[in-house]
Amino acid sequence: MQVGIIGVGLMGHGIARNVLSRGGHALTFLDHPGNQPVDELIGLGARAVNAPAEIAAVSDVVILCVTGSPQVEAVVSGENGLVSALRPGAVIVDCSTALPDSTLRMGEIVSAAGGAYLDAPMTRTAKHAHEGTLNLLVGGEADVLEQVRPVLVSFTEAVDHVGPLGHGHRLKLLHNYVSIGFMTLLAEAAAQAADAGIDPQVLVDVLAAGGGASVALDRLAPYIVQGDRDGLPFFVGNAQKDIGYYRDMAQAAGAQQIIADGIAAAISQATEARHAQAYVPELVRIFRKDGAS
């Protein structure tokens, strides 16, 4: 298939490389300052263009891997956006973390332009993107998913159809709320333990042997013990955005969000202290006494 991708960042770079090397698909990508270095992709045969419309004009499948709903809306329906040059029957696969209501609007716009839309947010990390073992939560028509599955399997371990359009992003926000919430709580506990002089390895061992055992602990333990942040290259600013999206979704549904408000307040403290570009494991340091200063 002719594949396009917009967003060749930490996650998108791995996706693009696997679409080319494992999937054997032709690939066009949007040239953008936020991309990771693309020499490897170009060496594998990828081609850069300057506008989303140029990608739409040559692609059967377009993968979006951008920051959030404003960016998705801009590349889909903005000036020189995808819908201005979409091929009949083309499928847009939105792997971003976005608001479900925005996703439904984008789906309607793409459908009116003669294409189809899937929300397919990712779980797992940039390491899994590089290895081609991401998991996708796909919302939309099942037959459309089967149409693009040959592309999706090139960079995933699991592709789960979770319901109609919008359900992928709804579940991703639920997933990220729980995941970020666990890690924020753990970072705060680890910071308090460090301030109290507790051996960080002892803390990790006690949690791992009891009710604190979790993926969150596995991901933060290298930083708690060794100061190694690179196991989870996920920016605090992105965590704040995802929790904000979750709160917006919860508010629209009339759902309780007391705990979500607390998580948001803790992360906002870090971003207001200019730590938006820190990785989430570094919250352990930021939450310490005077750590956010």
C-alpha cells in the first residue's frame, strides 16, 4: 500500500521505520521541525513532502501521530489539509491521543470527503514503537480496520477493535489516566521516601513484594534507584495534556473526577515550575523538598 505518516517524533519514527522495513510499504512523510532525524527513513526509501495535502494525494492509508486534537484537526481539515486532496476510499488512522468528540467530528469530515477514519491510539512506549510491538486500540468500522490491517501489523504486537469511532480515544484516555495516575502517586511516594532517607532499592523491593507491584513501578524503578530516566521517554507536559483531556471527557460525561483533579494539580505544579520537558520518571526528583524550584 501507499502509506503516509504525519508526526515522525519519538513514537512516529519507530512506526515509520517498521512500515518501511517490516511492512515493505511505500512511505511519504510530512517534513516538520518536530520530526526525529529522518536519514534512516530516507535511506529506506521514504519521501518527504511539505503539506498534508501532498500526502493525501498519494496515499491509500495516512497515519497520524501528532500531539493532540488541535494538531489532528489542523492536518485533517486545515489549510492544505488531508481532506483537500484525499483519495477516494483512503483511510486515515489516527494514532494520536485525542478527544473523542473531536474524533467524531473529524470522522464526519473525512467521510464527507470520500474517505474513512479510524481512531487507533497506541499503548506502550517509544521502545516498543522502535521494536514494532505497539498495541493499538481501534475504534471505527470493522471492515475498514481489516482493509488497513496489513499496514498496522507492521508496527504492532496487538491490534484490538474496541468499538465504534471514538471508543479508541476514549479507552486511551482511560488507560492514560490510570497509568499516569499510578506513576504520579508513586513518584510522590518515592520523593517522600527519599526526603526521609529511605534506601531507594529497599523502597522498590518492598513495593514490588506487596501491593505496590505494578507496571508503573517497573517503569519508574530505574529512576528511583539509579536516576535513569530513559526507560520512559514521556514528557511531563504530555502527561498534563492527557490528564486534561481525561478531565474534559469526564466532565462532559458528568463523571466524578476528584482523583483526576488531584493528579492534574500535582503535574501542573511541575509544569508551572518549567519542568514540562522533563520525563515523567523525573517527577520523583521534582516532587522532593524544593525539587520543583
